[in-house]
Amino acid sequence: MLKVATERQSRILEIVRDKGFASIEHLAAHFDVTQQTIRRIVNQLCDQGLLRRIHGGVSLPVQNQNLAYGSRQGLNPGAKRHIAQAVSNFIPDGVSLMIGLGTTPEYVAQALSHRQDLRVITNNLNVAGAFARNPNVEITMAGGTLRAFDRDIIGDTAERFFSGFKADFGIFGVGGIDEDGTLLDFHSGEVQARQAILANCRTALLVADASKFGRNATVRGGHLDDCHHFFTDKPLPPSLGPVAKQYAGRIHVAGDDRVNAA
């Protein structure tokens, strides 16, 4: 029963993302279940901050702040696993990696966690935990005040930390991608940490699923032009058409034959 509920939750999120709104009546008819069943499922999604209750149905939450980390971990897991596997296929053994904050970089860390002779430099406690059981990975973590809610360290501390290294690859997520290719986040300290990774790696990899396309995060920081490679799970939408055309050689859709080992 839990598996069915989880599949329904994922599909409901897709429907609301596509339409912007879905009525309880429509969702009940779509899944051929009672409205009471649908209300129970959407209430769970609203309690996690993934949807917002409005009269007669649900819509997307107001996006002036990010979702709780635990909620983000369970959002679009299939897409994030596909992205993570594509990045794992791209990254060779024996390299150094800076891996930043966010749930998609955590999925990448899990996909890479069995690899050989890696050096991982991170400000993300979940990333460090993913690699911790592999004796063939050397882990260096940022020190400082932990954001317990997000399990990471950001701001000046993270900037100084990353500036002390030069890594082969930098892997980082983003809060949103604007129509002109601007990278957006929800906190200036998050941008500061991400920009420090960009400045101190040889090859920069942005990892973000399709829910980030056009997402209205508020803090500007960087551009797709700064990223050597962008790994995602779907082709960019028409609203990002000019950007998709300009950076076509850098964009890797998970499962696309263009994603080859480095």
C-alpha cells in the first residue's frame, strides 16, 4: 500500500506542476479513487510543503523560500537517480571532487560512493555520509556552524574552505534556473558556497532536475555559461529554448547517448 501511495504522490506532483492547479474532484477521477482518499494523500504532500491547499484543490507552494531538506530528498527521486547515474558514468576513478549542497548532489554522492581513489571535498554532511563507508575515498569537510535544517555549511566559512583547494571536478545543485540561464538560489550564503566551488574546480558540473526550470528562487548567482556541463533529466522547456540552443553542447539529458565517461 505504501508503494502505491508513493507512486500516486509522485504522479499528483507531476500533474500539479504541469497544470499549476488540480481539483480534488479531478484527481479522484484520474486515479479512480474516492475524494477522501485523494484528500488524505494531498494533505500529506501539503504537510511536507510540496503542495499548497487552496479552495477545491491544491496548487504549487509559494516559492519565496526553499522546501525542507527532508521533503526535497523525496521529491523527484527517479529523476535525481537518473542524473546521478549519468554523472557517475562521466566521472572517472582517481580524481578530486568538490561536491556542494543540495539533494541532487547527495544523490550523485550515493552513485559515486563505491568508486576507487576519490578525494571528496564538501560542505555537505549528507555527501560526506554517503562516502564514509568506503575506505578508498578521502573525505575533507568544511568546519564551522552547521545548518542543522539543511545539514551543510555555507557563507564565508564555505568560501574560505573551498578556496584552499583545487579540484578536478566541482558538482553542485541550484535552487532555480531563470529563462535567461541565470542560476538562482534561496540564500546568499548558498550562492557564495556554490560560486566558491566554481572558482576552484577545473570542470564545473551543474546537476538539476526539470523542476528547477523557471523556478522562482530569489538570489542571483552565476549563469549556465559558467558551467562546463549541465546534467538534467528532461530537455529544457520552450521558455528556455534560446538557452538550450546556445548551450546545447553542455547539456546532458540523463539517458542521452552524449553522456560518456570523461
